[in-house]
Amino acid sequence: MTRPRSARRQALHCCPACAASVGGRARRRGRGPWAWVALLALVAALVPLAALDGGPSKPAVALAAAAPAPAPAPTPPPPKRPVKKPDPPDRPRIAWHESEAHGNANAGGLVNGVRMPDTWPGLYTYDPQTQRLPGSPDRTWGTAFLVREVLDLGGWWSRTHPRQPRLGVGDLSLREGGPIIGHASHENGLDVDIRLVRGDGVEGPADPATYDRELTQALIDRLVTRGASLVLIGPSLDLRGPAGIVVRWPNHDDHLHVRFPDPDGMAN
């Protein structure tokens, strides 16, 4: 018995063109799997190489763009200008300038005097005529040298005797020197009166009954060491010092009269 031909075989048998077309597609399908196998083999060969290089390479331009820019160098701060510190509350401003003592303490004058401040560490001023604080602004002038010596004395006193009363500073000279009521000297800015140190810690008038001998003697010793040329003491005070410098004088039982020599030699 003859098997019936399939529709496809019948079509190929009846049409040579169709047979040629179908045959060509069959041949192309026969080559297709080998092409895929070759492509897969090429990819498999490239993957290990990429892994060894750390991944696919990137363009140099991309790497350069990704690198962070270096931080700019910090700009140094501008130099600080020195600032003058204000004087402490207990150190008022003083108008310092060169000054001159003319003549002598009993007949002289003062040029460009410097005013003693009312208060200073270890010091205060008082008016000998009223015994009140502060000293008269008309009678507290001296040479710059004398004022510096008095301020230095106050600084020394506050450091060495911090628990003792401050030193009381009386008259110096008038602004332009010359005769001053209540004194036979104090005319050229080189004299200053200083109260005796009291023994009870009070800042006020002292006399032979209330002064502290040891503390007042320490004060005289300091003045002599600093170069005082004259220290007048009262006849009733138990104080001493170099002859010709520490001198007993009437009306000085309540204060010391101190004179410094003129460092510039202007006075005569």
C-alpha cells in the first residue's frame, strides 16, 4: 500500500521554486547554532581578562574629572595690631612729659609739672590744711622725676606691706612752682610731704602717740635707699638715718618732709 505524501512533500514536488526556497532556509537553520556557540565562546574568553584588569577601563578624561580638586591653602590671618591696655581702675592716667625744676626749693619754679594722681596702689593724697581726702589739685604738682619716685614708693609699699594702711601724700608744689602757703620750701617740684604710718591700720593723721615706729622707719630707709637728699623728721619721733639726710626739724611730728635731688641738674 502506497503511503500518502504529506502536504509539504507534495508542495515541493509540484513547485521547484518552493523546493529551492525551503531548502535554503533549512540550510541556514542548520548553520545558526554554530554562530551562537562561537559568540558565547568569545564572551567567555573576554570576561576573565576584564576581571584581571579590575573591570572595564574608563576614559582618562572621566578619571580626571572624578579626582577631587586639591583644597586651597588656608589664608594666614592678618597680623594683630598691638592693643594698648587701659590703665587698671586703681591706676589713673597721668599726663607724662619732661619737666624742669628751676632755682631751689626755697626760691624756685616748676616748668611743665606733672600732677600727682589722687590715688595709686599703696597711696592716697590728702590736703594738709583740712586733713581731708583728696589732696588739693593746685598743690600736687611736681617734676616727672619726683612723681615717679612717689608712685614707685607706693608700689613698693603695697607689695611689702599689703595689710597695712596706704601712705598719705600731702603737698608737693604749685603747678608753676613758687611760694606755697604753709611752707617755706616746696617751690620747684622736688619736695613732698608724707604722713607717718599709724599703728592701728587707720588711714588718717598721725602723731608721736599714734604712729608705728617700725613701719615709719622702714619707710625712711626706703627713701634713703632711693636717693632722697633730705628727710625731715619731728624732734619727738624715735626715728633715725644718715646724718645730713635725716634731719630733725620743728613742726614735723606728724609727717615726713622728703626732697629728691634734681636728676637733670637744672635746680641750683
